[in-house]
Amino acid sequence: MIAEQRLSACHLLVVRPQTQGQQWAKKLVAMGATVSLQPMMNIVPLRDEVSERDIINHILGFAEYKKVIFISQNAVTYGMQWLDRYWPQLPIDIEFFAIGKTTAALLEEQMQAGVLHYSPEQAMNSEALLAHPKLQNIADEKILIFRGKNGREYLAEQLMARAAIVAYCDLYERQSPSKNITLDDEFRCTKKQAILAVHSGETLNNVCENISAEDMKWLKQKTILLPGERVAEMARQAGFVHVITAENATHESMVAALLAYTNKYI
């Protein structure tokens, strides 16, 4: 009840992709917040002939890999769809890894076999996963990374620096919206505490690049909720003044940071 009272003073603009955004908005509304949903990224599966041929080649050779890493929930969703087509039963000697608690939970739900490891709850990024004991002595091991097209290269670079043999399986792409977008009217005119909630650095870039100049000037004076110090620093560099930094992008961490802020300032 206390949390509901505190969040009732907030109006959040959620800019996650449609499906994840709706899920998170529903949770926030249940906690008493007012929420506007304005996706700043669309997730689209790769369906062109070249991409599908590359995916199929990786799926057919799936048993060759010692370790498989899923970068995101979308990677799990699309990756498991492809695996289900060609592997009625997954190989039993592959170790599965996921970045973040939520991705790991979704993967574990869909797995038929294998051993699941995942990054610490405090951080949901490549750096945290790279600290995992199972990813230290990996010379000559073949590792497959399920991810979105044009994702960060850091994870693969570090694994290869440890002498692993790394391959990407690009499953989807992230598309930004059109340029010069105006902010959601209800959020722009709210009388409550306006808070922009952003779950990734790429989504933050889309906000900065695609929202109209006039609305961005207004938005940068409002509070922004972000996952992790890396993305928070990106926001500061972009000109945001009032920054809330959560430990990571999970619902629990984002809400905990939001409640800590409202307890202090609202």
C-alpha cells in the first residue's frame, strides 16, 4: 500500500519494445503508477534468405558447440523457436548461459536439457557474464552466441582473447522509429512527476535521436530512470540532469530504484 501511494504521484513514459513494454506497464499500473507506453525500439525477426540460411547452418551444427550464450529474452524466444524445428531433443553436453536473471528464467523454462549458468543478479551485461568461473579457462572451446543483429562485440572479443572459438547467430534486428516524433500527449501534459524509464543504452539513443528537438529540451529537464551506471553516464552525456540509476534492468531493480527516489523526493 505504501509503494502504491508513492508511485501514484508518478507518471512514467515506458519506451521498451511493445511486448516487454506492455508487460512492464501492467506491473507499474498495478503498483499505482500512471503509465504511457511509447516504444522507441521494434524487435523484428530476421527473415531474409541470407539471414535464414546462416541461422539454419548454426542450428544444424548446434551439437558442435561446448557453450551457448543467449544475450536477451528475444534471443531466447527466437533461438528456441529455431532449435525446436531441428532438435526435438537438445544435446545433453552443452552448457547454456544467459545475460541477466530474466533471460535466464525464460531460458530455463524452455530448456529440455543442459546445464544453465547465468550472470550475477546485480549486473545484466557482458562484463558480469565474463566473470563467471565457467568462462575463464575456455581455450579452443566452441561458443555460439544467440543475439540481435549488430549487437555489442565486447563479449565475443573477450572470449576470443581467452582463446575460445566464437560464432554469432543473429536472430533478430532492432529497428528505431521514425524521426521527429512528438512525445505522448498525456505524458507531456501530466501534472504528476514525469519520469522517463529506459531499459538500455540503444533505446536511450533512439529517444535522443528520434524525439523532436522541442520535446527533447523539455524531456531532459525531467527525471530519467536507467539500468546501470554505463547507461546512466550516457544519459548525463546526452544532457539529462535528474538521473535515477538502478542496479540492472530487471523489474525488481528498476522499481527499487524508483521507490528509493520517490521516498526521498516525492
